[in-house]
Amino acid sequence: MNKELSKKLAKSLLSKLPKERSVLIQVSEFLGFVYNLYRKERLFRNFILNPQVPNEKKVEYLVSLSSKFSLPSEVREFINYLVELNAMPMLGEVKRLYDHEVEKFLRLSKAFILVARKLDENTLESIKSKVQQILNRELEFEVQEDPSLIGGFVVKTSGFVLDASVKRALEKLT
């Protein structure tokens, strides 16, 4: 995988997009959707990688997917370039780098809170507030359930992990 090309693709995409928070986030969601589709759906992956399928058909299909995300027309140019370079296998890295650039641009970071089971709103807000205070920056949180944690929570950002799970406490005992 070519990291330099991934970085160039991510920065190129960001530079062409309108600098509206909602648009930048929608593009990230679209990139994640397409990459997950590529990773998990064999038929989609075969379609994209098949040299017998004309690039126009691949672009047409991806553009039709992008329309469901209400994305700006600049994304079409990116899709065209991605297909032309046959760079779909690099899309996960492109998305990661794109998200990093968007975080820097918006001065916002994404954080994941993994919980063993659904928490009440007050507890969740308390965790969010404390983490933002510790890191001294605004975070956009995504909450996910992971029963394997047994109890407690884990907070992850691009450069920070706080593991306050029962699972981790038990691992430390052994």
C-alpha cells in the first residue's frame, strides 16, 4: 500500500470540498461506507477489481451510492480518480488520513466510547466532560456497546486510550 499516494488522495479530496463541517463529516461517512462495502461484500469487491468492467460503470455505481449521502459534486472527481488509479484497496487508509486532516481543520477530534452496556445519559455526559477536560479539546463522541468489557468503559481517540473496563482490571490480575 502506498502511504504517500493515500496521503495525497486524502489531502486532494479535502482541498476540493466546501469547508462546511456537515459536508466534511458526510464525506467521511461515505468513505467509511464504501470501504466497509469493499471489505465485507465479495460481489462489490469483485465488481470494483474486475478489469473486464469498464471504469465508467464503476464510477457510475459509486456516484449513485454517493448521491444517497447528499455529497457535493467534487466527490465525483475524487471517485473518478480513485477508480482510474485502481486505489480502492487503499480507501481505508485514505479515510483515516482524511479524517485526521478534517480533525485538524475543524479543530475537532473524534472519540469512541466503548461501554459494556447502555449507560444513562448523565453518566455518559460525565465521562464525555471529563475526557474533554483531560485532553483540553472538543471531541465528537461515538458510543458503541461491547459486552466483552464486562463493565466500565474504554475511551479511544487518535492519540489517547483510557481503559476503565472490568475486562482490563481482570487482565491485570493475571
